[in-house]
Amino acid sequence: MQEGVPTARDPAGAGAVPSQRPQRLDDDDVLTVDELVSWLRLSESTVLRLLSEHAIPARKVGHQWRIRRGRVRDWLDGRE
């Protein structure tokens, strides 16, 4: 069998480069509330309360919160 040739078991072909980029934990990543809840391991109500009190640095885009991972790291470290 030739490497890189699609088969029934490996439709992309052995050694093929995946089309999705690997998920990285960059400081520039923009998180949703659900992602922040999961990352901080807090309840959604707690995260929403902290966001509305401006305790966690974030921006509202329309009716949805957007949070930069790096800003939350700084906040957690007491630098924000």
C-alpha cells in the first residue's frame, strides 16, 4: 500500500495533513461564556455575574460576551 493514498480505513490517506488547525491556548484566543465556564470550572451564573460586575475583563459584542484568554490569565494572576 502506498503512503498518502486514501483507503476505506483512512479516507485522508496515511500521513495526510489534517484540514483543521490544532487548538492552541494562545493569549489572543477569544472565548465565549461557555468556553470560559469550562476553562475556569465555574458555574455559568457565577461567570455571568462576574462579567456583568466587570470583574472579569471582557467586551460585549451585540448581546454576547467575548473574552480574551490572556486578559483572563492576567486577571487570575492579579495583574489586571
